[in-house]
Amino acid sequence: MKKVTFLLLLCITLPLISPAQERERRVLSNKVRTIVARDRLDGWYAAFNIGYSPIDERNSVIFGLRGGWVMGHSFTLGLAGNAFISQKNSLSNIPELNRYLAGGYGGLLLEPILMPRSPVHFSFPVIVGAGAINYWEGYDTLSGSSTVVPANYHDLSPFFVVEPGLEIELNVSRFFRLDLGGTYRFTNKIKSNNFAPDVLQTWTTYLNFKFGRF
């Protein structure tokens, strides 16, 4: 008799338990996820990079720093800055006079990350900000003299920049990632008498070294 009673109770309660569990699963799946949730796995990183860019048809070196908050392994919000200097270019009629282009820019970093848990994956960094470019000229030495003439700076010109990119990222270790990246700079028309208005609108390729908690 006890067994029959137990089986009857079990048959009655099972249909009631299953819908309750299903409702609980639906509530959990529909739960609003917030940025500051305790169960969210966020991180951070700091990075430096070195790259190459053809600026004003001259070989140019670019150095950069960046860092940010990695949200849920899949998106970084942070800050980035780059500095550049071009190869010297001498005037044919004044061989001692060297000319350079140098400057820098920085701003907000937005970086979606695709397949972040894979050993090899992709990220899409975008820098939105502003900077300035300088035309620099100076003599190495005067002909037949050891006197060095001080450098002169001309046309310090500000600009706005948007620089989207693509990076192939390697998870070398838990705290270190190595990126091979490429970007293209878009700027407003820069006003200067010494270089073209679109002098900075060109591509860049670089190596990026990231350290942090990803």
C-alpha cells in the first residue's frame, strides 16, 4: 500500500516539478546582463607597438602605446596613441639641409575581438581622435665646418583621425599576446605649405605586444 501511495505521489509531483524547472531556466536565460555583473569575466591589457608607414612617399617609423578594459573577452574599450617620424629628405641644391615629417595622434580605442579563446584569432581595433604633424628642417653641419645649425620647425598642423585596423593575434601565454596588424588612417584635409593635405592618409603595418589579464 505504501508503495502504491508513493508511486501515486510521484506521478502527481513530477508534472509539477518539470514546468517549474523549465520556468526557472527561462528566467535565468532571460536575465538582463549588466556591465558590472559579478559573474562577468573582464580583464585589461597594456601594449606597445612598432611599425612602418609610407608618409609623404618616405619610409617612416611609428611607435605606439595602448591600453584598455577587456569586457567579456570580446571587446576592448581604452586609449591609444602613436608617434611617427619620416626618413630625412635632402634638398638637391642644399645637400646639408635635411627635412622630416614628425608628429603624433591619439584618442579612444574601440576593439572588437573575434574568437578570443582560440590560440589564433582576430581583432578589429579602431582609433578615433586627434593629433598634430610637424614639418622639421635642419642642417647636419655646414659645409667645411663643424658648426651645427639648430633645427627649425614649421607648420605645426592639427588634424582629426579615424584609423580602423585588422590584427591577427596569437595567445602566447595567459598574460601575453602578440599581434601582427595593419591599419589605414583617415584624416581631414591638413593645411600646410610643405606637404599635401592627405599626407597621412595611408596604411601602416606593425607588431603589437600585449601584456595583461585577458
